[in-house]
Amino acid sequence: MVPGEHAEDAIVADAGNGKDGEVLRAMGIGGGDDDAERQLQQGDGGFGLKSFLWHGGSVWDAWFSCASNQVAQVLLTLPYSFAQLGMVSGVLLQIFYGLMGSWTAYLISVLYVEYRARKEKEGVSFKNHVIQWFEVLDGLLGPYWKAAGLAFNCTFLLFGSVIQLIACASNIYYINDRLDKRTWTYIFGACCATTVFIPSFHNYRVWSFLGLGMTTYTAWYITIAAAVHGKVDGVTHSGPDKLVLYFTGATNILYTFGGHAVTVEIMHAMWKPRKFKYIYLLATLYVFTLTLPSAAAMYWAFGDALLTHSNAFSLLPRNGWRDAAVILMLIHQFITFGFACTPLYFVWEKVVGMHETRSVCLRALVRLPIVVPIWFLAIIFPFFGPINSAVGALLVSFTVYVIPALAHILTYRSASARLNAAEKPPSFLPSWSGMFVVNAFVVAWVLVVGFGLGGWASVTNFVKQIDTFGLFAKCYQCPPKTHPGSPLPAPPHH
């Protein structure tokens, strides 16, 4: 069996294995699983370089995918959020939303296992078919939930890809300002379009590993560079100062830890999907070591200056270390663009009936129309930083917080569903009632604080950017180029 075709274990044991077909495998507990995994890794025999680099599906692959995908360009905007929130709120909200995001990622993994277990008991095969979140909702709760999941998930992933493209143009400008940011967006849009050739999340093994290494370098470069630079003269730390800025910053952090819109696709790419349950939490704990020190150090050093500089690179002195960080982030944003776009590619393939086509080139050709609207939207709304908060409040709040929590409540609302659940409540919260209480809190908090207050603040700030810079802004937040002898320009107002 070729790993790229169907490299996942069945959730339900076969009827002839002495378990009567009713017992669910524990994904890693059982006699044949290790042999099956080795066989899947080896493909047609022997470990080849292509297999090692191209065909991922282990727990480590999933961890690297989650950690790498969770923090990309947002690493550069978190100092901006700290300036809006203040140091204490910035740290506390990162921890709060990180844990909340890990909880809803856990819920998504439970619902995936439940859906797949039910379908495999019915004899459904998922060979050459990638399960997606909207299909899980459809199978467990019906077509209206499918429509809601599809709408929110696809729109979020669309704008998630837009944000990565905007970030590419914003970052490269700090190395080469001979071209404006809009021109760089054209160029990187063409480069990112090459992700159509990456078939699935199985094939991101080496990219996920490299991406996380690049992000780690950038985070610690920012931390050390800010510490070495020290506080600028007359630095002030006035945050939190205005409610609109406070909730804008809070929704950017909600967006940061709401990157699990691709959880189902990552799980499906695993050889043993049940082992995913706590992977996102472990990835989040590592991400904390990147986001907290870098954002805190930048805010300590530059304070309120960050309110008019949403990209951390813009305040750090240019040298070889910074240029290396910019280049590494550019490569990582290309990888993250692929992460966000791949589920959209899958949806489009299913719509046009090409999802099970084996030809990589034919599938790449079919996928190309998805890149065009992303390219166009990145040119219309080049507002690096504020767009994160708007997407967080209006899309992430529902896609990865409200819908998973509500779906879990409704899936297990009956006693029979709880009795026959493929996954029981976790050991740290062994009560169904406890899970329902936590889920209800997540829904209420995100609807009121994330969507309500965060939506008001982020949309207000986003509209302000449009009024200040206009749509199709040629070079968002670019300092005017001065000529010899001309007075220094005033800093842009936020």
C-alpha cells in the first residue's frame, strides 16, 4: 500500500478479530498496530529518502504540523497586541486562549473519532478520501451543521491564506524596499500558488519540521534583539488605554490560538488518529515558549511605539540576524499558506468531482482557481495586524471555538450516545456534566467577549485602516521615503 493513498488505521476493529466488530481499537494498543505502522511507513519496502521526507503520519509529524501551523506571521503581530493590552493582560490572555484552544482542538479530535467509528461500523471506506470538519458535522448533526461548518471553515481558511500572503509582502519590504508591498504581494501570490502540487498533509513532513525551526529562530531573535536594544528613550507603556484597542488585541490572541481549523485533516493524515488527543496541547505549550518571551521583550523595549508598527521587524535595527529572520519567516509563511489552502483544495476537488483523481498534475490544475481570490483579497485589504483581529472575532470565534463546543454538547446530549461514545471523557475531567459545563462556558465567553466585544473593536479598527490608507493601499504603513535635506515625516497615526 502506498502511504499517500490510505495510510491511516481503521478506527473500528474488523469483525473477524475476535472482538465482534464492536470494540474500538486504541490506536497503538493491540498486536498488529506496530507492524501495520512499519508497513505503512515503508510503502513498497525499505525506507527510502522520498518516504522519509514526503510521507508523514506519525505522532511527531502531527505535533510538528500543529506547532508549525499555530504560530507563523502572528508572532510578528503579538507585540502590537501587547501594546494594546498591556503586559499583564497580554500574558494572561495568551495562556487563557492557548488552553481554551487546546480544549476545543481536543473536542474536534473526539468528534472525528466518533464520526469515523460510526461510519466504519457501517462499512464505509475512506480510501483516497480525506475526511473534513464539515463532513464530521454532517455525519453527527445533519446538513444544517454541515453548511455552517463549511461556510465558517472555508471563509476562515480563505482569509488565513490572505493573511499569510499579506505577511510575505510586509516582511520582504524590510529587506528590499525598492518595490512597494503591493508589488511584492503579486510576486508572492505567484510563488504560493505552487502549493497546489502538494497532495495532502502526509506530504508536509519535512516542511513542518523546517517551519517550526524557522519560527523558533525568529522568536528568539526578536527576544534577544529587543533585550540587547534595551528601552528606547522616553518609552511609555500606556496599555490598556482604550477599549477598542484592548479588545482588538484580545481577538488577535484569540486568532493566534485558533489555528486548528485544519485539525481534522491533520488527524486523518495520521497512521493512528486516536493518538492526536493531546497533541495540540503539547504543541501549544511549546508555542508559549516562542510567543510569550518575544512579545513581552518587544513591548518592554519599545512600548507604545508598537501601536503604529504592527510588524515587529519594523522597529528592530537592520542587520544580518534580522535579515535571516525575515527570510526564514517568508519560507515559513509559504508553508503556512499551504496548510491553510490545502483543506480548501480538498473542498474544491470534491465539488468538481476530482478528489479521488490520482494524477498530481491534474489535481494541481483543478486547484489553481482557489489561489486567485486569495491573491485579490490580499491586494484589497493589505492591513497587516488589524486583519488578524477582524478574522479572529468574526470567523475564528465560531469556526474553532463555538461550533466544536456546541457540536460536542449536541452529539452527546442523549444517554445512549454517551453510553456508546467512541471516546469517554478525559481522565482529568471524567464527568459528562463537567464537559458540558466547560463547553457552555467556552460558547458563552467567545460569543460575548470574542465575537461581541472583539467584533465591535476589531471591525472599528479595521474600518479606521480603510479610512486612513484606503482599499488597495500600495504600501501599508510604509514610512515615506525622504530626500536629502527634507524634514523627517511624522509617524503614521493608528
